[in-house]
Amino acid sequence: MSDSNTQTQRFLEAELDEIAKRLHSGAGDVTTAPAGGDFFDLAQDLEHQELARLSASRLSERARRLRIARLRALPDTTTCVGYQNRLERSARHTS
């Protein structure tokens, strides 16, 4: 693999790792509002939940595009990032 492909692969994998971390750290952000709050508290909680969902949706879409870009940037790649990660984890566990 050429240096250019190696750099591209590292960049794409780093981007995907960062997105996965952000999605995982924000997983607990969407919660239900506590009962008994006033109207403004409830409205603020709903707004926060919607922003968290929107952010997660955008990050997920970015990850999807990066996986596609990886396959385009590295045409000799035979698997997508997710499947390749599963293959590598499986190989580590069996060795």
C-alpha cells in the first residue's frame, strides 16, 4: 500500500474513532424530563433532547460517509470499516 493510501486510511480511521467516542459519550444525553417541572423547564429539556438527537444523527451520517470514502479512497479494500474491525477483533480473540 502506498504512503498516500496509508495516510488516508489512518485519517479515515481516526475520524471514525472520534465519531464513535462522541456518539458513545453522548449516549446518555437523551433522557426523559423529571416530573413536576414547570413549563419552561420541560421546554428546555425537550430542546436539549432534540439537539442531542440531531447531533447523534449528524455524527452517524458522517460516519456512514467516511466508511464509503474509505472504500473509494482505498479501492483495493475488500471490506467496510465496521466489518474489517469485526474480523480483526475475531482474529485477536482466536489467536
